[in-house]
Amino acid sequence: MLLENFNYDLPKKLIAQKPLPHREQSRMMVLNRTTQEITHTLFSRFPEFLNKEDLLVLNNSRVIPARVWGKNRDRDIEFLFLKERQKKEWEVLCRPAKHVRQGDTITFSSELIGEVTAVLEEGKRFLRFRSADILPRLNKIGYAPLPPYIKRKPRPDGMRTFDLDRYQTVFAGRDGSIAAPTAGLHFTLPFLERIRKKEVLIEYLILDVGLATFQPVRAEHIEDHQMLDESYEISSSTAAAINRAKEEKRPVVAVGTTSVRALESSAEHERIAPGSHSTRLYIYPGYEFQMVDRLLTNFHLPNSTLLMLVSAFAGYDFVMRAYREAVELGYRFFSYGDCMYIHE
């Protein structure tokens, strides 16, 4: 398929710049894959779509405050901390990258000073620090790594605490992501308790969201695109619960495309293997799903691999029709926006 097939017109005013005051207030578009019907409701009614012993799977990777400004020869440089490569050494993305050279010393604070040990392509660098305690220092000075379509002034101190709270799921666990698993942003702890009271089973996995999730597709034919790797972990208890659900033909409901990629990456003959792995799984129309039966997801960028994944799950024509309808009805798009629930 051609990349241009996944483009759609989106007015800028529909790109959500802030979340709604309460997480559960979002609108929810509902897609029935069997009847090809589209209906509209609120996310607060999501539990009504779940039944006893359905299995809900969420990604509880925690977003790190990965956006930081450092000083190099009195010049301010913006950095995105991507991943710890080895003790005391991190891979980062910087801009303007032309001012960050091999051997430069970057000062983020009196406690966080790094040396550029490698210059990589597309603005990436390796930084080596004097201490291995990087995350505690990022928690003191870092900002939420909001995607570029959410507009904030440089170092928006007035919004720092707000975004660190709201660009994070309430059930986040281990640090590791540089972007939020946004479908999970709609949930609160009382809301999850409402779901449990329906005797719906809830399980968690970890996929550390990295550059692969929002890596732009530059290939004319989508089949020529290659995903970057992302790490994920599925515990033995979560794997066992999913395998029991599949054996008993109970639906597995994935919350977010990152949960989908973790589940499908570990699937073999409709069973999940527990453990920690990395994945480059690329899901686009034509893919045959083994584990996921239903999907809760946000609305995704044009020409993105996430839109391709959703199109693979619900059908290309159906999804693109739904997106056109969402635009017409003024749905709020992307990370801080509304959501879509796809079921059979």
C-alpha cells in the first residue's frame, strides 16, 4: 500500500493541547467490526462494553521526565533522554544537534554533567556521566516529553507539574518510556475499580515506548518501512491469565497500540510466552492478529504506523471512514484527545 493512503485532513484546532479536566470525560467513538457500524458515546461508559471475565490488558510503563535543557559553551540545547545504554551512558536526541560535538561537556545542573562520547545520525548522541544516578536527577529538572504537536513554550515552568502529572497513566509502574501509552491516560483508579467490580480481569505488561512508536514513515510503499526496536516485558502471571482467556475463548481487550505490539510480539500459536524481549514488529493491513480481540486506542497521526496498526485491526476502509467522521464531529485528536473502542 502507498503511504499517501493513510493521510487525512485534520484541522489544527482538533489537536488537543491539554487534557480535559477529568480523565474519564473524553468522548469515545465505538466501531463494530462485524456490522461496520459507528456509534458515539463517552469514555465514562466504557465499563458497559465489558463483561464478566473479559480480560483487559494495559501497559504500565512509566514516562520519564526525559526533556531537559543543557548548556554547552553558554548555548542552551534541548535534549531528549532516550535510553540508558550502559552504566553511566545514555543515548539522547538533541537540537540544534550541530552544536553538540564529540568531546563536548554538557551541563544540565550542578549534579548532572555529561560528556559527548559518540555522534550518531539524526541528532542522536551518546552522553557519559560522572554518576549512574541519572533518573533521580531528571526527576528534579526534567519536563514531560510531550510530542511536538502539543505546543508549549520552551521550559514551560507553569505547565511542568501539570504535564508531568497528566502525561502519565495513574497505574504507571517502572520507569522506561519517552512517550505515554496514551489510551491509558483516560483511566483513574476509581474507574479501574468500577471495572473490577464487574468481575472483569485486569492485567498489566510493560512496553517501554521509544522512538519506534512515533518514528515517521518515509517509504513511499509502507511495506518498505522498518521499525526501530522497543523493549517489552510480560510477567508469568500475566501470560498465564492471557493464555487461559484464549483457551476459554474469552476476549482479550488491549488498551493502546503499545499493548497490542507487546502481545502480538510474544504470540506463538495463540499463546503468550512470558519474559523480557525487544520487538520490531510492524503491524499494517494484512497482518493476522493472534492475541488481541478488542482495542481501545486514541486517534493517531496521519501516515503513522499507529494508524496502520488500527487499520490492520479494524479494516482500512472502515477506519478511514471513522476518522473522517471524527473530524466532521469535532473529536479531539492525539495524545490528550478522545478515544476509539473497536470490538467484534
